[in-house]
Amino acid sequence: MHDKAAELMRLHALPELLILVNVWDVASARAVAAQPGCRAIATASAAIAAAHGYPDGERIPPRLMFEMIDRIAAAVDLPVTADLEAGYGDPAAAVRAAIAAGVVGANLEDRMRPLADAVEAVQSAVTAADAEGVPFVLNARTDAFLMAAGRERNAVLADAMQRGKAFLDAGASCVFVPGVLDAQAIGALVDALGRGRLSVLAMPRTPPPDELAALGVARLSYGPLPQRLMSAALGDLAATLLAGSTLPAS
């Protein structure tokens, strides 16, 4: 566990961008882990919830989430970072459960709660990991851009910077800022947080990986998109087969 956590931390510090193709079950984790260039595995909470028939947003029973995270971590040899949403009511307990499942990093959402409450959640998660003796990679997420609700963009960017700095001061390893971010906003966030401290989600207008690396971004992830693309491909295949076609050549 210690070695895997140290390796995950090292991957964030490299000049090369850490690309994480998010998974949701053992089959998807093994498929991604088998690809050349895969250096770590990341779960997607929305995708795991969907696989169990639940909507996103901590609607899945935590027991089911942690059972799947445990199965994924046991199925691969790479470091695993898990999406823990907002901590299921107890961020410290969520981190302890993740570590018990073999996980060495996690996302933790702020959901734009009051800053003091969000910082307290980060601190409790970091303290819990330290008590377990694992150099846990906490990717503290701010939803400033996801919950912008028509606010002036510079104000949203300022919120993301303020929250990100506070999360780093509280012990987070990096800051996750999902949302539609152009190169200018990403550059400003890197300037505020430091190179190798920003994590972004692939979305429309997200710069390509080589440009993200040059800007100083630590990691790029894809959230539930891989599962949605797989589901769409399965739907297309099913439609073809149900219409009487034969299986395509593999």
C-alpha cells in the first residue's frame, strides 16, 4: 500500500501528464490496466452507481460502492484512486474504508459547501489517511465551475483558486476542478496552485493532453464518459443484432 501510494504521488509530480481512464467494475479495470501506458486506475462514482442502477450523487448505498472499489483494487496491480463523492456523510470514515479496500488515493467533492466546512472535510480525510500510515493522494475537488449557475466567470475562477489553495493548505495532494475550462483558465489555476497540483476533467473545449502537460496540469480524467460510450456502443450492437445482422468481425 505504501509503495503504491508513493508511486501514485510520484506520477502526479512528473512533467508528463497522468491520464486516467475511469473504470466502474472489474472487467473495465482489467481492460484499462492491460493497455500500454496505463500507470494507475481511477474509479468513477457515477459509473459505479449506474452499474448498480442508481443515479449519481451519493444515492448508491455506500456498502455497494466500497464493495466494488475493493473488487477493482484487488483485480489490478496498479495504484488505484477512488471517487468518494463528498465522503458519504463522513469523509474520514470514507477514506479509512477506501484504504481498507486497497485504495491509495481519492477524489473528495466540496459541492460548494461553506469554505470552512469544505476545508474541515479535507483535513479530516488527510488526518484519517495519516493515521493509517498511507501517503494517501487526496484529489480535493471544488465544484466552483460545475455549480457556477451563470455567475461571472472571473468570480468563479477566483472561487476555484481560493478553495484550491485552502485545500492544499489543509493537506490535499492536488486539486480537481471539473468544468468547461479553456487554456487561459487552466493557466491561471496552475499559476495559483502550482505546477503538478491541478487535476482536470475532459470536457468540451478542454485542451489536448500535450497542451495540458505544457500548462503544468498534473492529471486528466474522464469521469463516467467511458462507461457512457461503452453503453452506447452496446446499444448500437444490440440494435444491429436484433435487426438480424451477424456479429461483426473482431
